[in-house]
Amino acid sequence: MAYQSVNPANGEILRSFDEHTDEQMRSALATADNTYRSVWSRMPIRDRAKIVGRAASLMRERIENLARLASLEMGKRISEGRDEVNLSASILQYYADNAEKFLSPKIIESKTGSARLEYSPLGVLIGIQPWNYPYYQLSRFAAPHLMAGNVLLVKHASGVPQCALAFERLFTDAGSPAGAYTNLFLSNDQVGALIDDPRVRGIALTGSERAGESLASRAGKNLKKSTMELGGSDCFIVLEDCDLKYAVQMAVAGRMSNAGQTCIGSKRFIVVGARAKQFLEAFRDALERLKPGDPLDEATTLAPLSSDAALKLLLNQVGEAVANGAQVFTGGDRLGKTGAYMQPTILTDVTPDNPAYRQEFFGPVALFFTAKDEDEAVAIANDSPYGLGGSVYTSDIEHGKQVASRIETGMVFINYPSMSAPDLPFGGIKRSGYGKELSNLGIEEFVNKKLIWVAPAPASS
């Protein structure tokens, strides 16, 4: 029973699911490939849009049930669950509304002859998706690539099987043909076997660096396109001219969203100048005011981590950081005896020789740094193996843009921790991965951009 729903708020086992057998997996692949060739890729894009748009409507209709499932399976606060469902539905609708425009042929101005670029689907894609945003991650993968005419096999995380099935049901109930979107409960070895199959044409992963290394290697061995959205340790740079009260408010939001379990969450807080101590103390006080409780309770402001294993990993990281010289300014321990709750934690004095300096802390742990000036703040921000996102806080927006341009990441946000919207591209560099999701860039990742060129008419004699 590898796929299991466990409520992280109390440890209760909710449901268990068997993995699909190899035979079931091969059958699903055959169905997907046949659906791609005979139905989905031949369907007019406006007809695909009706199905994806209907799935978006169903998602909004089922918002309470979907949000509740996320709370039960991975501990998300119910209000955050509703926000995720709404965002996910908006992504589905965005691509239903815009895919035809994004994929329309583009004229190329060339002196050699008339030329244009056409977009066509690749075929069967595999998506391997994480538990921390059990619908948002799926919608980012499903919406653009279904609208492009690809069909999808999806391995969701083992801890959110009910969310996985609920998302699949959206497309079934919206009228999607069998094989267009298929959820599979698979082992890692089975995923590898799928990647090796010539009918599979692309692989998209959102997950850990370790998983990224393994799957990117397997995809590369098979010469198949892949996208990787991996970890992050985003900087949060507070310049001297910022509104400090607002910056603290955003620091709490940036670190504690989804109980700190987000790749693009603010994790390294870098404060420039003399107000560093004032910021640190205000940040601590705000974190200590958070209220732990049942994530289904609207009054709860501190949710559990996704599992007891996730909690133990984070506690071990904090322990290792302290053993190597870091100081615990607040928190640092388990919270209560029931559920996977952790005290919001701030670590200071994290030096470059400390393993924690280059690690991602996937939970409510913040690393705090001071910088004598802006140049040092940027240097600290860029001294990371990750390059997903980051944010800058200042009252001078134009100057903030200049600082943002110096930060080595795929995304930088000014005066806000992060922003995700259907029309904003999402993706990182360095060990945070490669490829883009969302916007017109996302739909272009798994299509054939085919050149059609016509020779000029021969000169008349």
C-alpha cells in the first residue's frame, strides 16, 4: 500500500491505495497513445477548450470538497486550499481561452523566402508531481499540454492519492476521452520504464533535486525533452529605505505560506543596514503569534507539516545547523505531541561553511543574514546553488528593479514574496531546474515548432 492518505494533523490513516500493476500501466499507456493519435490530437482546439473549460467550472463548483481533501491529506489550511483551487481553475480556463492564439502559426520575416512557424503536439507526456500543491501543480502541467494536443500520464505524490483522483475526475466528468488525462499510482521503477518507452515523448517533474537528477538522466539517455521544477532557497532582501513594518508582514507571509512548504517560499532573509536587529525582533514576534490548530479550522494560522517524516527531516536539518555553529533565535523544536507541527524557527549566524547555508529548508524555518550594503546583500543572495525566485523590499521601485536584475534567479518580485498567475511565466535556473510553466512560454515546452518554408518563385526568363 504505497499510496496512503494520512492526516498530518493527527496521524490518522484515511485511505490506502494499491499501486497499479505493470500490466495496468502498459494498458494505460496503450490507451493514451491511441487516444492521442486517433482522437485528441485531431480534435479541433476549440473542442479541447470546451472540455478543459468545463473542468475549470467543475473545479470551482467542487471547491469545498477539493480544499477539504488537501487539508486532510497534506495539512493545508482550508483557506489556502480554497485559494489553490481557485488559482488552479483559473489556469485551466486561461489555457482554454488562450491556447488557440498561442499556437497559431507565426510568420517569420526572412529574405530567403516565405516562412512560418507551426506548432504541433508531441504525443504522450509523463508528469511527476509533488504533494505540496496537489491541484496547482497538476493544473500547471495539464492545462497547457492538453490544450496543445498532447495526452498525459500523471504520477502524483504518494501522500495525496485522493486529491489525485479528484483532479482526474474533473476531466472525466468534463467529457474528456479515456486516455487524455490518466492518473497512475506508480513506483519509481515503473516511471523509469515509461520513460524508456518510445511512445512517451516528454517528461515534466516538479520535485526534489534527487528526483530531478534521476529523471533528467533517464530522459537524456532516451533523448527526450524534459522540464524540471526543483527546489529553491529564495532570498528576501530588505533595503534600507523600505517600510519595515510592511517588510515584516511580507516576511511572515513569504515564509509561512503553506506551512513553509513551497519551492518559491522566502527562506533566506537578508537585511541591509542598521535596522537588521529591529527587523529580526519584529519578525520573531510575528511568528510567535501564529496559532497552531486543525487546518480545517478557519482560526488556525499555523498548519502542520505534510507528514511526520517531513517534520523529522526538518528537525534534523536544524540540529545539524546548530551543531555547525548556527544559533536558534526562536523555535527550533516540535510543537506539541500530536500531529506534525513545528515551531516557527529563525536561525542566525549561518556561515558559508555550515551545511545549512546551501540547503533548502522545506518548512517553517527562516535563515537570517545581515549585509553592510546592497552589494553584499546581492552577493549573499547569489551565493546559493538554487535560482528559483527572490524578492526585494524598497520604497524606490526603479531602484528595486535594478537590484532585481542583479539577482541570479528565474523570477524576482518587488515588495511581495512571490506571485503566481496564469499569465506569469514560472521557472528557475541553476539547481532549481529548467523550463517554464504558465503563460505562453508554458504551452511551448512540449510542442514541435515546425518551420514551413517556401522557395521564392523563379525569376521569369
